[in-house]
Amino acid sequence: MIKQNSEFLFAFEAVMTNPNGDPDQENKPRMDYDTNTALVSDARRKRDCREFFKRKGYPIFVDTIDEQKVPMDVMFENIVKKWMNDESRFAELLHSHPILQEKWNELSSIAKSKGGYLDIYNEIKNNSKKGEIKKHFSRFNNELITAIIQGELVDIRLFGSAMAVENVTRTFTGPVQISWAYSLHPVELVKSNTITSIMNEDNSTFGKKHKLYYGLFMHSGTINKYAAQLTGMTDEDQHLFRKALVQGMMQNQTDSKQGQTPLFYLEIQYIPEFDGFIGDIRKYVEVTYDENKPIRSLADLNVSFDSLQSVIQEMKNMGYINKVVGWHHPLENYRDPLRFEFDELVDLWQPVTEVSK
């Protein structure tokens, strides 16, 4: 399980693309019009990660059933049914979680049903409007979803969730918190939007594609060891998250997202005893450019990590940082503009093996 706090930077470029459409603005790129910088929400990054987990066979909670979006309570019921219909697997889950076993014993002792796990569960659920039974049922559900999250649902182990489900009162704060990204320079929207034909069943209509010429974006974020203790986030989950940031974006090459390329990942790992964070470390990244020239590629920007390296070195001198791990796009033309002296390089292009579904 995660034993230390971390914070990270994730940088990517967007070339002739729409990195995050704003539904309130005709799906134009999200913008801060006062500064002419583009924005990308944390939900966009998490969506890429979840899609990546799903493609690799990892069960996730925020998902679809039969390709349809479903409410959270329906997803919870579906997960409970899947686990309880597999009697041997559910028995093993109870055996490995003594508190869950204790809460199940309390429920089964007041049930009249002599059937399987799901029969007993449904009987108690139908009677859970009553005071004392409702308390027992809620306590069991809290322990059940915690055990399933810790053992199976990687997206909740990482990102957490407020469980809007009846008879579940536990809220899971995500150990991984991702900020909105912003472009590190003003961006320019493509002035003449491409007209595209949208084919329907019996006719066609026309729409517009809104794109940026170029943007260098950075997300910052934190990984909290105390939240990880509740969700069960592990070191393996942490490395899977890093790969999902990079490979999830690489897989999401739709018409509107083609042109996005992950460039750089930096992660500061603190010593286990340290409870704090530096803060949004993007403020220590300096980007300069010629204001008289249009910005069309990374070559038009000068990116300096000198201030960030000085801050990290000062924190190391105080004994608070264990190490800095990182990754950069392995091709030479990307390496030089985003150069950083990492303590440990990780390969975030290394394929993730699919798990059995």
C-alpha cells in the first residue's frame, strides 16, 4: 500500500486539435478568455485513464452496462449481484475480510431465507427501511464496497467516489487528485473552422470542428497516503496510473483528439514521515516565447525547469524528498526542450498486460 505522499506534473501538447470541448460554448476548446489560455478538466484525464483500464480488462466502477450509462446505484447493484452469484468467490471475500464477515453474520442471523448469499441479501434489502435492520444493512454495504474497491475497482482506488447509493454512507476520497490543466502560453484558435458533414439515417447535416493551432499543457496533482489507506491504493496502482496517463491519451486518437501527444511526467516522492506538499509545482516551470511570432510547435517555446530543480534540491537538503521519478517522450526532438534530471527513469510506454476478465 502507498506509504508516502507524492505530487506530479504531466505535460502534453495539442496540435490542430480540441483537447477538451466546452459543451456550454458549442464544444469549442475550453478557454480562459482573459488570458487566452486553453483549459483541460481533470475529468477529461480520468476518462482517458478509465477507458484505458477497461480496455486492459480491469474492472471499474464508473462504467457502462451494455454500452449504456447507468446511475451509480444500478452499478452498485450489478457489482453486488456479480459477486454474490459466485458463491465460492464471495465466501473467499468474507474469509479475507474479518469485519465484513462479522457484518454478514449479523445480517444472515436476522434473515429468514435459507437460500444463497444473494437471496439473503435481497431479503434484508427489502426490509431495510426499518431502523435497526437499516443500520446493519448500511454497515454491511459500507464494508462490502470497501473490500471490493480494495480488491478489484482500480478507478475508485485511485480517484475515489462519493457513493450516491442508498444504504451506503461511506465516501471515498481519491488518493490521486488531478488539477485542471492549462496551456503555459496564450493559444490561438483556428480562425476558419473546418466544415464537416454529419451523416444521419436519411440525410446529412453540417457542423464545425473547433481546434487550436498549438498548445503545451500541464496538469499537476497529488497522491495522498492517508486516502490510499482507505481505498487500498498500492505501489502497483501508482505505476499503472502513470502508464494510464500516457497510454490512455495515446489510445484516444479520435477525430477531435488526434494531435495530442504525451511529452513528460515528473513525480516527487516524499519520505513516509512527511505529510505535506510543495503545492502546485507548475508555478516553478518557466516558459518564454517570442511574442511577435505565432506559436505553432514546441520549438517555438523555451521551457526551463531551473527554479523547480532548485526547490526540489532545497527540499532534499531538508530531508523531505526521497526521490524524483520521471519519464519523457523517448524521441530526441522532444527530449531536449523538456530536460530534467530525474533520480529514476520509468518507461511509461512499456505495454500493460491485459488481465483476465
